[in-house]
Amino acid sequence: MTNTHRNFGRLAILIALSMALLACAVVVRAVAETPTSLSKKELKTFSGTPADQERLAAYYRLRTEYLRAKAQEFSAEADYLATQPATIESKQGISCNCTSHYRYFAKRYAQEAKDAETLAAQHDQLAHDYRSKTTQ
């Protein structure tokens, strides 16, 4: 192999690593910007005002969107795996990448999203109730 081929190979690897690093940086930044959890300290500071209830409702709406996306992701993976032949055979003759695992987690995420949506509606209702009490 000539020196030119080695340099080209190194350049290709360097470009690929740079692209992967850039993609990771973008994903990390996007994840850091979306509040996916409230700390216990933040929850203790809530005084039950309408603004606090609206903040909790907004948190649960974001959580609902996240969980629905995860449910769709797992459902899509289950559908994809259902079309693929078993790649890893175990002693029992079944694949480790069972579609049932992905379907289970898709259902679980969907149920959690439904629960979060219910909590968001409850906190919206509480905020509305607090506001109507203060105006009376």
C-alpha cells in the first residue's frame, strides 16, 4: 500500500469520527435543553399556586410527548423485527431479539404516556380551580 492510500484512509476515518462527534454534540445539547424531570427540591418549593400547577401540567405534557415517541419507536422496531429472520438462535431455538419484548415496552410506554396525560389534565384543572377561587 502506498503512502497516499494510508493518508486517504486516515483522512476518511478522521472525517467519520468528526461527523459522529458533531452528531453526539447536537443530540446532547437537544437533550439538555428539554426539561424531562423535576427534582425533589423543585417539587418541595411548589406552593400550590396556579403558576405551579401550570408548570407541572406543562412538565407532564412534555413527558407525554416523550413517552409517546418512545412507544412509537419500540412499536416500529417490533414491526421491523417481525419481518426479519432470527439472527441469534438460543438453545430453545428462538431469537433473543423477540418482537414481544419491543411490543411489551411499546405498550408500557403508551400506558405511561396516558398516565402522564391524565396528570397534566388534573394539574390544568387544579390551576383553573385555584384561579376561579381567587376571582370570587
